[in-house]
Amino acid sequence: MQFSKLTMFIYFVGAMTGELLGQAPAKFESDVLILANGEKLIGHFERATDASVVFKSETAGEVTVKWSAVQELRSSANFAVIPKGVTLRRKEDEAGVAAGPITANSQMVAVQTPQQRKSTPTADIGNIVDQASFERAFEHVSLWKGWKGGATLGVALTEAPRRARTSARQ
């Protein structure tokens, strides 16, 4: 049995999207930032501090806005909300930081952790960073990890003449 090129192309595209396997194609979820003036940006929430939010919009590029200009922010990606005054030195300190998908407005940031929903006032936020970067900060990296170079050791010996004259003794 021979198939036409068009039929083969349709089967190929269908298989690539998962239609023939009974799976829906993967859906990419964008984050939403709605400003106080009603403007709606669709893109990706990048990071935030107690003063501002950084959002990468598909149409406007990277935008930094003050929390007071935010009406609503929704992100399905996991972020770590680090409160002000929290010192993070060891992996154990990570337990005091809420991580998960976030929703926010100008006054409050809510994180949906696996156990509960935790809210933090925007004025009390030290930083909001993506969870993957937050976890990488606690990884122990040895000096030799990823070492691909070489090392060279050398010794140089010099000898001065026995009767050296300087310009001051002439």
C-alpha cells in the first residue's frame, strides 16, 4: 500500500503533535500582568523586589513597573518568595522560603505551596526569583567541578653579577 506525500505529511504532523497517540499537544502557559490603568501584558514574570516587578512581555519586551502600578499578576511557574531580613546560608535555611506558583496585586503576593497558600505583603519582600535559580544557589560547587583545563608549573632562576655597579656609585 502506497501513501501520497500529502498523507505522509499529515501523519507526520499528527504524530509530532501527539494527536495520533491520543495526547493533546503540550500547551504553553504564559504569565499575565494587568496594570492599574487596565493595560494587560502577556509574557513571562522574571523577578521582583519590594519596589518593582520585572516582566518580559511578548510585545513590549522587558518591562519594570512599580508594585503600586500592578493590579494583578499571575504566573503558573514556580517562584521563591524571599522575605526581607531572611539570611540564606545553608540548605536548611531554604525551608523558611515559600515556593510555588504566584498571584499578586499591589499589596500582597500569594504563593501556592504544596501544603498551603502563603501570603506576604509586597513591602516585606526581599526578592522573588524563579525556583530553579533559588535551588541552584544552594548547590555545592567544588573548585574542580567542570575543570577542563591544565596546570603549568615553572621555576625561573636568575643570577646577578658579583660586582654590580649602580648609577649612584660612579
